[in-house]
Amino acid sequence: MLEAAPETRNFYRDLIGLFNEHELPFLVGGTFAFQRYTGIARATKDLDFFIRRNDYVRFRRTCRSAGFRVELAFPHWLGKVFKGEKFADLAFRSANGEGEVDDEWFEHSVEEQLWGIPIRLCPPEETIWSKAFIMERERFDGADIVHILRATAPTLDWQRLLRRFGANWRVLLMHLISFGFVYPKERQLIPEEIMRDLMGRLEAEIERGAHDEAPVLCRGTLLSREQYLSDVHEQGYIDARVEPYGKLTETDVDQWTAAIDR
């Protein structure tokens, strides 16, 4: 059960009730989903709702009609719902442009209850996918991924997880190697064929060499919005988040970068 002060709990209950009443499709992620999958409880300041981008207008209209304040905090990935000082996130992708919420999130979501209210959780595969790129100085979700893997590896849809990472498969491999380091006696939880697949891709890259890796991209910006800015601003690297290489516009990146100090 998610621990929250009574007034905070009532805020979330009212929101979930409103969403359900108006048949607005949402999933719960964040700390509550992590706790449900791993059994590890920890404090949280808010509740994370995941929605499709195309549904945001419906959420905004419904929430405003019910007296909530709604703002599109960052148009490329996040809206927020407020009631006084209480707030909740409406995320439709990750901040780096990856991890977009689509129909498969809902198709593979997990039934649960929160304070006696039926909800659905983000699937563990998509939870891993969305957390895998969070490697800021002040926040690193690698431990979350390792814990989710330990709890769910036997039942994961590994082929879907591979597909989700796509060309960013090295990020998945990095976390799987980390898992084997953290839990050496449980390495067998990661399917051998998955490790061989990823290691085979790595070996093929080594054989091929870097001569065909053009243009000169920095993919570090997919992992941290701040720590690789010098690479793209001073060293001449191309920001891998930005179209046509990534999914964001220059405006998206500028807004997200400007919010660092906030």
C-alpha cells in the first residue's frame, strides 16, 4: 500500500475516481508500481500517471471541469494536475523522447488496487525501458532496474523488451551486466539467449569497427540532460535526441535544458 498523508491520499483518490468516471485510460507507474513489483517500499511525493499523448486534451478538459489546475509542463513529455499544493504527473513518454506510451503499455498492463480502487500498472517491461535511460548526477535508476529484474525476470516478455530498446540495445545490455555483478548467484535469471543475442551484437560491432558510424553523435544526452551538454555545445557532437536522429525538436531540448536549474 502506498503511504500518503490523508489529504494527499484524498487528492489521488479524487483524481483516480474522476479518470474512471470519465473512462480516461491511464496507468500508474513510479514508486507504487516499483513497490508492487519488488516489494520494496519507499516514500514518494507524488503519484505518476502514464497516458497516451493523444489523450492529454481529454484529461485536461475533464480535470479543469472538475476544478483542478492542469498545465503542460513540457510539451514533449509531461503534463501536471494540481489542487492547491498537491500535484500529480501525466507522463506520455520519457523526457529524452524515448519510451512513448502506446497501446502496448495498456495491453500488457497489470491489474492492481490502490486504496481499494481498481487501477492498472505500467508493465514491468515498459517500466524497465522508461527507467533505463535515467542516469543523472542526482538520480540514477539502475538499482530500480536491477531490483525489478530480480523480481520479474522469469515472467518478462524478453523479446518485447528487446524490441522496445531497438537501436539502443547497448543500454539494456549495460543494465543486464550490472544485474550479474550485483547478484552473481542469480545471473541465470537473465535468459542465456538474450545475453548471447546482445553479446553477439556487440561482437559484430567490434568486428565492423567504427568507420561506418556517421554522423558524429553523442548519445549521452539520452541518459542525462546536463552532463553531456559540453559535448554538443563545445565539442561539435550532434545531439542524438534531436530530429532526425532522435524524437525531439530543438525547441523541446532547449525547454528541457532551461529547466535544469529549476
